[in-house]
Amino acid sequence: QVQLVESGGGLVQPGESLRLSCAAPGNIFSRCDMHWYRQAPGKQREWVAHTTPMGATNYLDSVKARFTMSRDNAKNTVYLQMNSLKPEDTAVYYCNARCLPSAAYWGQGTQVTVSS
């Protein structure tokens, strides 16, 4: 059973920042694309950001100027730095590993709430 362990969620005010972490087993982290998704109440799960094993990244347009995904290969961990948070960023954030040919693994999710 592959475990992805997320942390770093919480309650913040609009304009503040949070950093989410996702730790993965080494054999997953080194060969799989890593993604962040989010799911707001009453909405479908939405892709947010992605990084490859070589460190290339891409982002959902609405977060591109505010969120940064990075990876620490020594710690087998990816991060999502979220700045200038808005109420519409409120969601459960999930880490996902997608490995060729067809495996996918999910974390348990971490709640991010942006509210004044």
C-alpha cells in the first residue's frame, strides 16, 4: 500500500500564505509525476499543479501567479507554496502520484480554509 502523507493545511485570512507538504516513498517520488488537486464543498475535484521527476512544473491558470510547486529530492517531498490566498481557494487539497504505465496514488487530503 503506497502512502502519500500531506500536511500543512489550516485556517488563514485572505491574503495570507500556507505551504502544503506531501511525502512519498522514494521509489514513487523518483519516477512518478506528482500533482496537487483540490476539492471545494459541493464541487468536483480540480487539478491545481504538477511537477515531473525532473522538476518541470505547470499550474491551473487561476493559481499560476500565486502558487509554486517544488520538490526536495533528498526528503522525497513535494511542496505547494500558496500565497495571496483567496476565499475561493478554500478546499481539501490532495496529493497525487501518477506512475507509468497506469498506477495512481492519493493522499488523505488536508483542509485549507481561507476566511476573514
